[in-house]
Amino acid sequence: MTMETVTKPSVETSRWPPLQGEWTFADYARLPDNGVRYEVIKGDLYMNPAPRPRHQKVVLNLSVALHQFAGSRDLGEAYIAPIDVILPGLASPVQPDVLFIAGDRLDIVKQEFIEGAPDLIIEVLSPSNPLHDRRTKFQLYAQASVREYWIVDPEASTIDIYVLRGQAFAPLGSFGPGEQTRSEVLADFSVHVSDVCSD
């Protein structure tokens, strides 16, 4: 997803918008509903335009597969962006492309947002800013104790999967065209990379 930080206001005493590093969920809630997706990570506001069709097709492929797998086994719930995920002390909110929450942790799903770390998060890269998902969110999700993180690159037709080991992510596997993924959080769940990333 394409992400950029909002420029600091020129007047340091300005209360709106807040300075970078000072954004809260209440500030986020004041933003216009204008089709732009906003996130607040460690007090900094990020915004991205509406995703491109190919990005959304990949999100749909993954979310359908995850929903069908988890639903058929009553393992938990899958959700897709836009959805607010509050990671206390870290993000208020962030909006993962696809996420899964195990059935015994569904109490983190509140009426207006999700409050707590999902068990599995999937981000689909945008060609314009892949480092946001590979660096900023990679570190954020590890700090928040997300158990498994998938990074999908539609252009390269690859899916990199990381699992939490202590307080950091370790690679579970990198999967390319013609290969099938695997998951540690959801045993027996897999997708064919070529099917997910097909045009």
C-alpha cells in the first residue's frame, strides 16, 4: 500500500492538525471520510490513496481463502481493510489489508474497532512504497506481538512469511510462482502463490 507522512504544520503552536508524533485516535477520528486510508503509527499520521485494482484482487483472493478455511473449521474470524486496529502504545489505528483473529481471542473485536494484536496479518505491497510494509509495519507488528506476518508482492509473485520468535520476526519461508505457502498459526492453511497473484 502506498504510504506517506503528513507534513508538519508550519506554525508549531497550531493545534490542528497535530504535529507528527502527537496524533491520537481522537485526532484520527476527526479526519474526513474522503476515500483516503489513514493510519497513526507511534503518533505519526500516514495516508494512502485508494488501492489499485490488482492490489484489491490479491486482497480478495487471500481473504476469501482465509475466510473459507477458518470458517469451515470454526477457528476464528478474518477481516479486511478498511478496519481500525488499535495496537496499544504503538498504533491508533493501523489498517492491515487482511487479518485473522483466533476464536479464543475474539474479545479484542469491539463494536467500532479491533483492540489488540491480530494473530495473523497480511499486507499486499504497493509498487510505490514497499518499504512501509517491509520496514515500518514489520517492526510495528513484531513489537505488537502479531504471531505471523505475510508480505505479498504481486509484481514479483512472491509471499514472504514471518513468525514471531520472542520479540522479533523470523522467516518461515519465501514462496514464489508455482509454490504453495504454509502457515504456523493456521496449520494446514495454504495458498498457491500463482493463484493469489495472478492478473
